[in-house]
Amino acid sequence: MTEILRLPGLVDVHVHLREPGQTEKEDFSSGTRAALAGGFTTVCDMPNNAEPITTLERLEAKIALAQQKAVCDIGFHYGTVGDNLDTFAEAAKHSIGLKVYLNNTTGGYTLDPSRLKEIYAAWPRDQVVLLHTEEDTIDIAIASLEGLSRPVHVCHMPSRVVLEKIMAAKAKGLPVTCGVTPHHLFLTENDVERLGVYGMMKPPLKSQADQDFLWAHLDDIDIFESDHAPHTHADKQAGAFGVPNLETTLPLLLKARAEGKITLEQIIDKCFTNPSEIFGLPTDDSTYVDVKMEPYVLHNADLQTKCGWSPWDGEEMPGHVTRVVLHGQTVYENGTFPADLHPARVLTPFAS
Ligand code: DOR
Ligand code: ZN
């Protein structure tokens, strides 16, 4: 008999939905439909828009657009390159976390790491600061945690060296959590030749040994974060970093479960329980996802994401989302959305 799984509505605290400014890549409508189709009922959107979300006006404008167009629950991370600390207190009331880039990536909004302590002091103590670090910036990120009593989340563990340093920081009791993306768990540098520009993202894909280390230390990784980063084909050809992932994260994890690499409990912990707790996001018993464990082949043409491609095009997946119920209402069923899809709830942390 075909196995049916009922999961809580999954939470992805790391997506790039591109609106406003780059709606040719994605927008709140297509991006949140991709979320629902992939089993995610809550997403948190990153601030590296074409015009970065580093002012209250831009944050308000973005929230207003999402209120009109998003179809799953959505929160926002505020951004900084160090020149807007006076806006933090007000921005935090409307944000989930503060995202800081210590490496160059899409948008190029890199922060001088000598400013980190100041940034930590200015952002409310109970709200997460998220760091984009890589091998060359992890030491300075870890050093910034010394003596800190506020939550810091280090995004997308790419490699053994980075995860080992996070593990050591955790062992010292420093207030840090970390995440990992599907691409770092399911692709390696060996796939880059085959995928070409579609295998380019930040942090880049690493060795098989690095990936094996991530799988072997899954218990030290708090959350799965998709880093859904849609770009048009033309932008990828021109060198844009990132891959879409909202519709592939859960199928890939179910594949790993079928291979005995992860349990359903671990998937729920890292895609629901831990992200909700770490980021202070509300949960709701009447929000859930049904998954049918029936193999299917993932095709680009079936994706909801506007960018219309995936590194896993043509791959067989062991199960797919058949129904999503959000706050008691069916919002996705067998590939379709009801005509009267109700608008999203915009989330702030630790609200009841
Ligand atoms: O590959 C990436 N794409 N990494 C990032 O850090 C940003 C993201 C994007 O916004 O495209
Ligand atoms: Zn990202």
C-alpha cells in the first residue's frame, strides 16, 4: 500500500523571492506557490533585493507587496551594510532576523566584519542575526561570538572545515546555530561539469568528503534551509549565483530517508521544530502537509518557481506533496491551487 505521510507545515527561513526589483526571476505569488507545492507553509525572505532592504521605507513597501501577493505565511529578514543601525529597533518589529553578508554574493552587500560587534549590539537581543560566511570568513565570524549573549545563525554549512568550527563554537557554549542547504547535501563539485552554470552558487559546491562530513554530523546542524535562489536562464548564463530549491528540498530529503540516511523525525526537526523555535515563528496545528510516497520524475515544466529550472530536472523522487492545509484551509491539492487562495499572514517573531 502507498504510504501517506502527514507532516506539519514546513518552515524555510532562507529564501530569495526577488520582489520587488527582480520579478522576472520570481515574485511573491510564484515563490510562495512554489513553497506550498514543496510542502512549506512558512518562508522567510532575504533582503538582498535589487535595492537592498536596508531602510524602513523599503521594508514597508516589501511587506505591502507580500500582503497582496503571498499565499503562504511569510516573514522578512532585514539587511545592513553598516549604515542603518539607527533603523534597527523599528525594523526589527517587522522582521524575523537581520541578515549580514561577510562574503560577496548576489547584490554584493558585504559588511566589513570589524562592524559585527556594533551590529550585534544594535539589533534586538532576542532576535536572530544570520551570517553568510564561507571558509575565508568563518574565523572572524566565530571570533565575533566570544562573550555574546544573543542568537546568531550561520547559514548554509558548505564544508567540513566550516562545520567543524561551528561544532567547536557550540561545544564552548557560544550562542550559535547553523543550517545546511539541499545543494550542499545532494550535489558536489563533481556535478559542476554536468550542470555548468546551473551548479554555481555561493557557497560553492565542495568535495564528496566534505559532503560525507555534513551527513555524518547532521545532529550538529540545526536546520535545513533551502536558500531558494531563482535566477533566469539568461542571468545564470551571465554568472548569477544560486539555485531554486523550494520544490526540491522535501523530495530530496524523502529520497535520503528511503536510502536510510535520515529519519522522518530528523526531517521534521530540521524543517519545522528547530527553525520555528530558533526564529520564534508561530506554529499552528491546523497547518499540515500530506505527502504520498509514490515515485515521480521531477520535470522543470512542472515547477511553480518562475525561473523554471532545477539542477534535479529529470530525477526520480520517491514522494510528493498531495495536499497542503494552511490555517484550516486547503491551499494546494494535487498540483492545483484554489481560485480564492487567501492572502498570507506576515509574521513577526515571538508573536502569539
Ligand atoms: O547562491 C547564492 N544565491 N548564494 C547567496 O548567498 C545569494 C543567493 C542569491 O540571492 O541569488
Ligand atoms: Zn541565500
